[in-house]
Amino acid sequence: MSLYEYTRWDGSREFQPQSADEAFDQLSEYLLQYGDQALRDLDQLDDDDMPDVVELIRKEGLIEQDGEGKWQISPKGVRRIQENALTDLFQTFRRDVVGKHDSPQKGDGGIRLEDSKPYVYGDSLANLNLHETLKNAMIRQGGGLPIRLGSEDYVVHETEYQTRCATVVLIDMSGSMGRYGKYVMTKKVALALQAMVRAQYAQDTLQMVGFSTYAGAMTERQLLNSAPKPVSIYDSRVHLRFDLDDPPRRVPVHFTNIHAGLRLARSLLSRRGAENQQIIVITDGEPTAHIEGREVVLIYPPSEKTATHTLAEVRRCARAGIRVSSFALIEDYFYLGLVNFVEEMARVSQGVAAYCSTEDLGKYVFDSFIGGRRTRRVRH
């Protein structure tokens, strides 16, 4: 892996080395493609072989070394990658897709509007429109100093009512997600979503969960460093069981366990007090794994048994008042089984189902996220 740019030199220009930001953005592309293997390549370099640009990136605070001396993306670097991902998505669909949502209710919200209104008892003075308030007082007293404020002078900004929303994004990490740029785009969409929530919905919670044979929550850095699981068996038929508490040393990890992902997502959301709760599922295949008791069951080709366990968990999510949106990535051929399955998930949960290409994924997911924030869910 090289972090240098090469071009033909015609002698008319001075050599201009890359800036730290430019070099870091190239490193980011490697991370999106290959996960933390890009950083492990840096770990293999001796100090004498370390490119000067790596030190430049480090001085900018975009990368750092952990306690074992291994390179990792710093929090500042993670935020830059998230913001770049959001900017990239803005260029592919209309900006108003990710704008603030409308609400007919006004109250003590997190979004200050341009409109103002006279102060009434109970309004927060944190939203005081000082300019209009002082102007009212000066008009009332006919000018002059000092300005004496009366209760009738106070004006406050209108605020948009916002409900808190807790979201879990389930990201398919099975082996097939490595094809056709599906996982790269999924990571970009997830990173962009993180940037948007941080900037516009600070009271929300957003959690990423990766699922393959197993399911596990991912931090922002783990998401960035992640990659699809390598395929380890190629049998045309598979039916295996493994003990979750005492698994063997070698377990095929590239299967699609939507059931485990939904179970974990529902557990995470049960700890949140948000009025709106939603799960967004991004996958490219029917489920080929599920949980039975304390065992994980792997079945290929996809079986009705696995589908039944998965849909039962979708129903539990619906009964808990959780909105479930499912997005099927269809790239290589029209996969009728997958389309039918996500539509069945939507029917069971009264949620959203869509099948799309990688280019359209961002718009679908962002539309669904905003729609999920608008809807107040009633627990049954």
C-alpha cells in the first residue's frame, strides 16, 4: 500500500507533496475497502521505511498508536471519515432528504427556528430573542437609556418539537457482502448516518450491530475497521450446530444470522427510553443461520426453519413497538427468495421493505431513518 501520488514531471512545476488531509483520505478509502488490514500494513513497516506522510498524518492527530504500538484511527480521524461519507452521499441525492423533519407540534425542542413569538409563562428563556426583546422595550419607552424591560417586551424563538429516537442498524457481514462493492457502500452509509445524528439529532442514540454467523455490537472505530467474513466452506449443502457457550475452535463465520442480529437489537433498544425505536436491516441474502436455545444452527440452502425463527423475532420486535425496515441489496441477479423474505418481514412487522442497488442504498436508508423518527410507536 502506498500513500504517495505519482505524476509525470515536466520540469515546469515544483514538487508539491500531499497534504495530511489528502493522504488520510486515501488511507480512508483503503479502510473502507479492506478494513483494518490497511492499518496492519502500516504496522509491518520499520521506522526507517515509514513514509514521511504517515508522520504528517500522525501530527495532524488523524491516526495514533495504541498501547501496543499498533496504528489506529484517532477519534478526530473517525469524525473526518464520517463527515466525508455524509458529504459524498449529499452529492448522490437531494440534500433535503436528510433535512430536519417537519412536526406540527411546537414546544421545548432542540431545534431553534427563525420565527419568534411573545413570551408566555413556561417558555424557556434560553430561547430568548434578545434583539427583538430590546427593540420592543426601546419602542415602548420611546428610546433613551437605560433600557428597562417589561414582561410585555420579551420575545422567544419558536422551537421545533423533537422526539427522541433510538436506532439500531443491522449490517450484514456475511461472505457475499464483499462482492460488487456492497459492503463498502454499506459502511459509507452507516458512517454518514453517524455523522448526521451527531450533527442534527444529538438526543438520539444510534448503535451499529454486525451480523454473520454471530451478531455483535460495533463501536464507531470497529465499524470503520470491519470487513465481510471470509468464506471457509463451499459445500452445496450445510446443516451444522454449534454450542454458543463452548464452540469448537473452527466455526464457519460467513453465514447470515438475521435472527441473532434482531435479538441483539431488540435487547439494546429495551435499555433505551426513547419514544421512537427502529431497526434498519441491510442484507444481501436470505437468513442461513438462527439461534435455538444455546446453539447456533447453520443451514444452507436457506431453509423454512431458519425463516420461521427469524420472522418470529420480527414479530417480537413489532410487539415491542419497534419499527423494522429491511433493505435487500440486489446486484448480480434478481434474487426472488431474498425479495420475498424482506417483504414478509415488512408484512409481519408492518414496517418497510425495499430492494435496491448499492447506488440507491443511501437514499433508501436515510429516507427510512427520517420516517422512523416522525412516527410515534405505541407499545402493544
